[in-house]
Amino acid sequence: MKIKFLGTGGGRFTTISQQRMTGGFRIDDINGQNYHFDPGPGALVRTYQFGLNPIDIDGIFVSHSHTDHYNDCEIMIEAMTKGMTKEKGIIIGSGSVFEGFQQWGPCISKYHQSKSKNIILSANKTQKIGNMNIKGTKTLHGDPTGVGFQLEHENIKISYISDTLYFDDLWKYHESADILIGNIIRPKDEHIRGHMTGNNFIQVINQVKPQIAIMTHFSLKRKDENPEIEANRIKKETGTNTIAAFDGMELEINKKSPKDSKVTILKDKCINNKNNKIRAMNIFKKDNYKQTTINQKFNSNSNKSFSPSVEKSKKYK
Ligand SMILES: [Zn+2]
Ligand SMILES: [Zn+2]
């Protein structure tokens, strides 16, 4: 079982600027099934960027009707159902996502709802999918129907708090989670309406006592800050291993001992952008440009073939 982050940005300005990606995250290989959570803008493209296949997802979870959480939902449904040619998969989300509520949603057209099982979750409502239990968790956020999710499979509980203001009994919805994922938009006590701060996360971690806590959904304001510093602070205060997720992070869950889960990095297939930057730079340095060009061993079948030129051209910086 692996959690794969295709975006760790959140809030409208991070989303518009893509200072951090906003593709949501996947939990792959829960009993052989793969699920995509909150496929925000770029979810489809990031899926390919990190070497994954959108066709092999079996379900999509959408916590609420904010663009950074639902934008790519319909195209991911098209991928899941092989271009709407197959009855496949489940779509799980808040009431607004399917039916609309006040000014929120609907986020998925009736057409896109038509090939998959649709499940509306609300706080404490549960659903069994195969041998996985899913529970809706309460949120206090702009979309009044918004939810978080708790998944239980083979004694492992993963809780995704999603966007919410902190409230006193928040922890009860995420009780006994082994892995707790929080959308922590700002550090310390830098409050922003409808969202949790780093200090709020400390409170929830102390109450839930997960084996691993993961922060994601960082705001633009934090781009000069290092969320890892905040994660370390939270780790020290709570004694719980707290991780600041990054775009392309993978957590390989150790089922026997979740606290010993392993963080790895998904291979970024767009890494060639670096080469483009070097090429652009070299246009203004004619001698180096020639040198770099000579050193390139171009092979149209392999992206990796560019890397020797990257190594070489670093010397010319
Ligand atoms: Zn959000
Ligand atoms: Zn939101």
C-alpha cells in the first residue's frame, strides 16, 4: 500500500500559480485497488509526470466543491472508465460534488456520474467497498457538505482530514488513525478562515496519536518557508513522526508497523525541463552551447539520454 502525492499545494493562489502542484494524492494497492483523492488542477498531467497510469484507478474521492480539490475529476473519471466506455469504479464525495448545494457544485456532470457507483458521504456515514471500510468525517469549511475520509483496510487506518477549521471534537472522527493526513495551509498560529494551522495539527495529533502524521495543502505564503521546519517543530512537540509532504513523495506503508513506513521519491518524467533551462541559458553563451550540443547523445527513445549533457553543462554555470 502506497500513498503518492501528485500535489501538495492548496488554496487559490498556490493553485493559480502552481508554485506547488495541486493533483491531490493516490493511495495505490489497497487490496489491489488504486484510489485518487481530491484530483485538483493538473491531476491528470501529474499522474503521467510521476509515471502513473490514470486508467488503473478504481475510485475517486472528492472531499468538497473547491476547485483545488475537484477540477480534474471529470477527466479522471473518463480515464478510469476508459473514455466512458466501461462501467467501472466508484466516485465518493460530499453531497455538493454530485448534486450541488447552495452555490457549491455540482462538480461532476450527470454524464460523468453515469458509469461508476456514486456514493455521497457525510460525517460518520460509512460505506463498505470490498473489505475496505470508508467513513465520512466532519469538516467546518466553505462548502457546508464537505467531508474528510477515513479508510480502514486490514487493520490499517488512514485518515484524510481535508480542508476544515479546527474544532473541539475533530479528533473523534479520526480516532485510532495510523496515518493522519492534514491540510495545514499555514504554520504555527497563522490562522486563515476555514483552515487548520500547524498548532491546530499539534492538537489533533496529540488527541489521535497516529503513528505517522503528514502535512499537505500548503499555501503560497509558505513558499519562502520550509514546511519541513514546521514538520520538525510538530514532531518535537508531539513525539509523533510528522512529515511535510512534497510533490512526488511516496510513502510505502509498512502494514505490520506503520511507523516504519518508508518515504521514497516518484521519478519525475518532466525532469528534462532542466535540460531546456540549460539550453535556454546556453543560447546566450555560444561557446558553451556548442560544447553542450556536442556532448549530447540524442536518442529519441530514451529521456535518460539527455542526462549526460546535464552533467556536462553544469560545469559551465
Ligand atoms: Zn483546499
Ligand atoms: Zn476548500
